[in-house]
Amino acid sequence: MSLAGFHANDSRFAARRIDELRSKLARGETLYLAGLGLPGTHNSGVALVEVTQAHGPRLILNNEEERFSGDKHTTQYPRAALDAMQATLRAMGRDVMDIDAWLTSWDYPDLLGTLVRSVVEEFPDGLKLLRTKNAVGFDAKRLEQMTRTPRLLRKQFSLPARVPLLMMPHHDNHAWFSFAASPFTDDEPVAIAVLDGTGDLGSVSTYVAQGGAFTKRYCNDSVFDSLGAFYSVISSTQGGWSWLSSEGRYMGAAAWGDMDRASNPYYARLREVLHFGADGEIKLNRAMGNWYCDPFHNPYKQPLIDILGTPLRPDQLWNPDAVLRVEDIQHRPDTQDRLDKAAATQLVFEDAMIHVVAGLLRKTGACRLVLTGGVALNALGNMRLLEHFDDAWFQREQGRKARLHLWMPPTPGDPGVTIGAAWLFAHLIGAPRGQPMTHAFYCGVAPTSLDISTALDAGVNASVIGDIATPAGLRAVADLMAFLVAQNSIIALYQGAAETGPRALGHRSILA
């Protein structure tokens, strides 16, 4: 892909660029790196990172294109996000020409090779995958646009030449940033688990960091032996929502089902859909799950249909008659049954998380874990990890008094891998790891007082309660908020720059 302006991170071009920037860094110069989520895959966007030898990388922004376009999990070319980045650079007295390196969040040749290998390995059933042109989070037409990104950047910013892009490994991006931004020091081993839908080479990767060394220990080299794919397929085809929107809703629905492994009527049979191998290995039982060759239209084989029933088709998703609605006052007769299936799915998923993490902790001897990748958004599963890996487990398995210390970044999924690409490249050019991440308010810029007053003057009925920059104003606003919530009212918070990542953490939040 070098002819199109894409360069592997182990290419001669990359080696020259790394040497040049390592020298600039050693001279005390400040560098700027841009991490790119390109069109064709979900959550496109751009991260801007400042790097110094004294302080390492510092995140300036992580602009997610969906926040500008309103197209959730968009696969579009991130034009608006890039324009906003340029505005931020100009406000700093810089411009796009001052960016020292542009890094992509995927290694595209590796990804293509993995997908081709997957089709061949699953031959002839795998040939059905070739029919999948567009799906939630993947758009084949925009993948063609991805190949033109070096030229699109030149045109968008009126640059003299196309922009060379350095391709960074997807799971390495997840892993290094999530560790580097964690509060954990590496004076003793820190285990890192990337559990994902898929990466360039596989869907499960593990690492260990200690004494300045960062080592990849394992990759499962499989797109389909994936915890993320398991949960996405079941949550979508049973819950009635599309991928990337189904997982969190289904996790919430599980709380209303039977979460007891002994009494849930589906758990024991559903657990057979995954094979639990040695050293934390997880594999899909291809006699039950069919998403390795037809993930959307025919994802179940008959044994799984016998357990869960016929999966919802893509044309049934978001249909009010198909969606699992726990918020209804009057429920359909089969609602409790569907909730028990959600609970069984969550229980099996938790078993798999625990199995992978147990293998990693045994191998590394660590009690500190960084969990990242889209799977890390399953908050209930994360809580189960803390419950399972307690004093008794560490005494039994490691012969010492300890318990699990767990950290997830606020951007464990693909909105954060743009940051990861820049953070990893900063590591490659010799920068220190940087400071731990303490907040996630990096998407876009904070509105000015004029921006807010202009919006209110457009016809909003508004009253001034107080200025939160003063103690009295802060108390007045806090008292009003507490009163309204106590009266079952709903409050929307809008302040500062938006959060990056899928969590509402106080800047764009709804309280009830």
C-alpha cells in the first residue's frame, strides 16, 4: 500500500521517520502526532497528541466524527472532526503542517490478510462472508475511500503533497495506550488484556508490562473465536437492536433475568457455544454458532436454535414488535423468558472473561490488570472479575495475599484507538509513557459564553440560576439539581468539552 501513501510500521519509510522524530525529541522539540480512524470501519475520527521528551504524550483532543455528523458509530471520512482539529491547532498558533506524523488505527494489510485467511480456513462455508458488503460498523464502499485518504487529506487542507500514513497495529494501539494512561506503575508486572470484536490479527490479545518492557504474550489469530462477536450476535438477534447498539442494552436487560447459574433454564446449554481451552483459550463451537460464515442472516445452527429460538433477521431489528423492552409497564407473555436468555448470555460471557483473565494472571503472576477493547465496556462483567479474583483466588493460585486491581480507560473501544495509535508511536520514538488519564473531556471544544447565550436567544425559555465559577452560584445550581432529581424530574448537563468514549461522565449527561 506504500504506492497509495500507506506505510507499515516496520517499513523503511517508518524507520526513517522514527529516527528523524527521535532526534527532534532528543533536541527538546515539541512534536504533534495525529491518530486517524479512517472511513470504512466504525467510529472514524482523529486524535491530536503533543509529545515532549520531558513529559511524554499529552492528549489535546479526540474528535469523534459521530459527534459532528450525528451518525452514530459512523464509517464516514472524518472531515468535520479534522476541520475541528485544524481550528484547535490554529488557536494554539499552529496548523496542520505542524503535524509530524499521521498514524492509522489499523494495519490494513494485516487486517485484509486475516479476513482472507478466515474465509479460506472456513471453506466452503466461509465463502458466504464475501457477500457481506455493508453492515453496522463496516462499509465496503467507504473502505475504497480509505485507500484515498492520503489524497483526501491533501485536498482538504490544501497541502502541497499527499499525506503519508503510518499503519499501527490495532490491538497494540489499544494495549499500549490503555496501560500507559493507567495509574499502574510497572515496578511489578501489569497484565493487559485486549478483548475485542476483532483486531488486525485476532480478537483476543494479551500483554505484560514490567520494568520498562512491554511484551505481547498471545494473540488468538481468529476473527470468530471472539467474545465480542459472541455477545454482539446474541444480543442483536435476541434483543432486536443492531450491532454496537445491542450490547449495552442486552447487558442491562440481563439484570431482570435469572442470574443464578444453578436455576437459569438456558445457561448450562448455552455455555456449550464456547469451548474453554487450556491457558485461557476460548473458541467458538462451530456446531452451534454459524456467525463464522453468516453473521447476520443465518447466525445460528440448529442446536443453538433449539436453545434460543429462531434469531431475529436484520429487517426485524428496531421493530417495536421485536425489541426487548424491559421498561414497559405491561409486558409481552414471553418477556421473562427473553430476559432469562439475556441473563444466560451474560453469565456465559462472564465465564469466558474470567477464563481468559485467569490464564493471563497465572502466566504473568500479576495482580494488576488493564482491560481494554470493546468487551471492556461490559460493566457487569468487569464487576464479576473483581468479585472472582479475590484474596482466596490469589492465595490458591499465586500463593500470596493479594486481590485484583482493575483499570479500564474511558475509551476502551474503537473511539480510543485513534489515541492509541499516536500514543504507541510516541513510545516507538522514545517518549516516556506520559501521565495517567484522569478525565475524558477531549471531544471538540468547550462552548464559549457567547455560544451559549446565542443558542438561548434563539427562542429557549431560560433563567439564570447562578455562576458555578463562584461558591454561591455553584451551591445554588447544585441545590436546584438535587431538588429536581428528588422530584423525579430530568436534568441535562452541558458543560465544557464533550466526553470521548461512550460514557456520559458529567459534561453531556442526563440525570434522573
